[in-house]
Amino acid sequence: MELMGKVKKNLVKKSFLFSILGIFLLSTLSILQKYSLGADPFTPIGFIVPVFFGAFSGYMFGHWLEKYIIANRIVVENERKLEAIFNSQLTAIIISDINECIIVELNKMAALLIGAEKEAILGLTCHNVFYKKVKNNYVKVDKYEDLNTSKIVIKNISGDIIPVLIHCEKVLIYGRNYMAISFMDISKEEKLESQLQISQKLEALGTLSGGIAHDFNNILLAISGHAEIAIAKIRENNSPVSNLESILKASEKAKDLIDRILLFSKPSGENMANIDVNDIISNLKDLMKGSLPVNIKMKIFPFNGNPVILGNYSQLYQAILNLISNAIFSMKENGGKLILKVEQVFQNDIRHLIPHGEKTTEKFIKISVIDTGLGIPDENLKRVFDPFFSTKPVNIGSGIGLSIVHRIVNNHEGYVNIESKTGIGTEVCIYLPKGDNLAIDKRDNILQKINGAENVLLIDDDKTVMEVINEILKKLGYNVTAFANGLKAIDHFKKNAEKYDIVISDQIMPEISGLEIAKKIRKINERIPFVIITGKKNMFHEETLKDSGIDIVIPKPFRMEKFSQKIREILDLKKIN
């Protein structure tokens, strides 16, 4: 209001001045014209007309000019305000040409996330900034449609990957179409989500612990019992072979149980691989077998075809286990049936779940977790995927299980649906895009011992483990020198590097890790094969193995046949190279 008052005062002043100027100009022109024609320039009519028209035209011109100046000043002021608002936003904003994707404007937050000065970014294309994840790699975004997906990241000038929440929208600026791209750094949110997933895993493992302990005790009883019988038979000069074979079978069961626990408990990451969904269901059935209450019966119906998807095994394992845990809880008191079903459906079958205009695959793998428990009331059904929403009693459950399931399914570009009736039960269905041309590597169970005669340097701080591996290698025909101390082994190798054909080392040791030993050994002899043995699977990235000079990682425990085959392959490859 104060601004408009000042504008009106200035308008009156300047219009009056332009009126005087108009009168003077027109009167002067009229007098000169009449004087040139020989007429009397000072007649009343000759004086009044130019005065009137001069005053009017001067006033109107002044009025128009003042309005133009004011309007221009308001535009400049508004642009300054809008620029201040634009640059004060916590959301990063980029304005780009709609055809060429060239960045024509950006705010301070966008420059901060990209990690460069504004002037250095202007003129770049969006392809230089935004990337999408395809399998386990990041590729440049080549069209605007790809930006409205859940797996977009930006690569800043330093090459760091920053996950972002992004939105694109067409805007009209000065009569031209542009694309406004707004995005936010969600690194902290993803870290928090990862911590919540770990919390949920611990919660689920607590539920399973009783059954796992039961299974382990049974396995230990089988091993100790058969070992005692074998010792007694040897003393009686009878063959203990059948008992020793039973010990091996029990050890394999223990190994499989540990593998299932590690598979669930390890960090999920984002790596995608070809997965057989039937395999996940089968592993979960074996894991849950000892944890199911006696009043709950579990049935599984695997898919007869090829239910292969591209996904993260650990994440999907966790998602389905969360659903199973919820189903068991709902039937805890009254018992019931728990059904796991895998089948194939088509896009038209789930059209109601797919947002309008979203492009999807034609075939989906449907994973159903069905229980005959208490069911979920209608008023709670709409909130089940909300974080921290729970109908369980206080201190039982975190309320994050289903929200994590929803997030995991979204990460796999799938859909989740839940139907429930109070007193009848609940059915939760996960739909994941099916990969028709994806193949699963099958494990070769037909292995034979392959002997050798090379010299082996063996390093393991656990003397019991070292003695077993030493005996295995000697049994296979290798000449073994064993060390329980990694540093002493390195000193020995410096003096006898030419003697050895291969080095085998444990990874986790007190003074120096297997990874560090590999680096030091490679500095002495860069061509010698190096093998890591470890109880932790998938703890190394391929780049780490390559940089450290490690040829292969063999997980413990292992059978002699498989171990001998891997060692032989590495040694033969060395000879070829």
C-alpha cells in the first residue's frame, strides 16, 4: 500500500510537468506556423486550441510513460524477489530446454549438490548430471520420462553418487516450454532405512532363534553321537565308515543352516542378480521348520515353470520372511494354516495395481503369503504400509516390517497388494517382473578329488582349522608349509619365494588380514596365485579382489572334492598363462 501511494504521487507530479511541456511545444509550433503564413498568431482561438491539445497530449503521454516506468520497475522488483526465493529453496531445481535437455537455469542448492559453480553447469545437458540404475551399473538418463523413476542418482563433479528424490514438470516461461526438474538428496533417508532394515532383521532373528537352536542341537547330537560310535568301532576293529559318512551329512546340514542365517543377516546392498523365487521359498521353509508353533501347519506351492526374476536375494528373502513372521503372529493363539505360493500372472491380471501410464513388463511372478489368522480390521488395512504403524502390543515389533516390504518391492519395480477379512485371515501378494530369458547357474554336485604335487604356503591363526586343511592338502598330494602367524609367513616367503607355487590364507587374523598378506606377497612375487579362505561369504567386491591380487575366495566349511577342484583350476590356469 505504501508503495502504491508513492506511485500515485509521482504519477500526478510527472503528468503535470508533461502537460506544461505539451502546452509549450504545441503553442510554439502554432505561433510559428501562423507567423509563417502571415496570420495573427495571438487570436483567442489560435491560442486556446494548441493550449488545450498540448495540455491533453502532454498529460496522456506523461501518464503512459510513468505507467511504463512503474510497470518495468515492478517487473524488475518481482524478478529479484523470485530469484531470491528460487535460490533460497532447500530443494534443488534445474530448468532445462525441453528439446535439447540443455540446462538454462539452476538454483544454489542444485549447484551445491552437483558440486560446481553455476556458470560451469549452465550449458551442460541433463545427461551429464542424472543417471539411472540398470542392473548393477549406472547409465546416463537419455529422456525425461526416465527421470520420474525411483532409482535416479546424480553424479557430482567429484564422481560421487548421490541418490535423489526427483520430480519433473513442464513449465511455460516467457511463452516457451521448459522442463522444471526438482530433486532432493535422500542419502540420509536411505541410510536410516538401512538401519531400520537391520532392526527388522534382528527382530525376525529373535523370532527364529528358538527354532535355529533346536536344529543346531539336533545336528550336534548327530555329529557327537556318530563320532563316539566311530571311536568305539575302531577300538573293536570294526569299520566306522558309515558313521563318518553320517558325520559329513550332519556337517552339510549345519553348513546349509548357517548359509541361510548369513543370507538373511548380511547387508542387503543394491546388487541385482538372476534369482529363482522357488529357491527363496524353499530356503525359508527349511529355516522356519523348527520355529513354527505346533498349532500352525505350513504348506508351499512352488511354480512348475521357471520363476526367475532380476532382484536382490537378501532383500526379497527379508521381505517374505517379514510377511511370514506377521502371519505366524496372527495365528499364535488359535493356530491355523500358513501357505506360500508362487505362480505366474499377466499384466492384465493386476491392472488395478499399476498407476495409469506406467510402462511395465507383460509377465509377473506372484508370491502369496496366506494365513488363516485373526485378519486385519478395515480401518487398519489402509495404514498397514505406514512406517511404525503396528497393531501388536507395545514392545512387540517395531511397526516397520510392512513398510520395508513395500519399499523393497518398489525397488524391484514390482507391486504389493493386501486383502484381509477379520476372523478369516490375510493374503499378501507380491508381484515382481518376470525375466523370461534369465538363467540360474546350477551347482555341480558331481565332484571328484583332484590331486596335485605343488608346494603350498598355508596361513591360518586357528591351529585346529590349519591342521585340518594341512591334512587335506597332504592327502591330495601337495607339499605344505604351514604358519599360524601371518607376519612370520611373509618373512619366510621373502626368503623362499621361488619355492612356492600357491599361497592359501585365512582372511580374519589378529595381526594382519589375508587381504593385507596378499598385497605384501604380490609385491614379492606378482605372479603367484593367492587364495583366501573365509567363513564370511561375499565379503569382497570384485574390484577389491583384483586390486589385492586375490585369485579366488573359498568359503568355509568346504568339502575336500570342491576344495581340490578349485586349487587345481588356479594352478592349471597359472601354467597356461
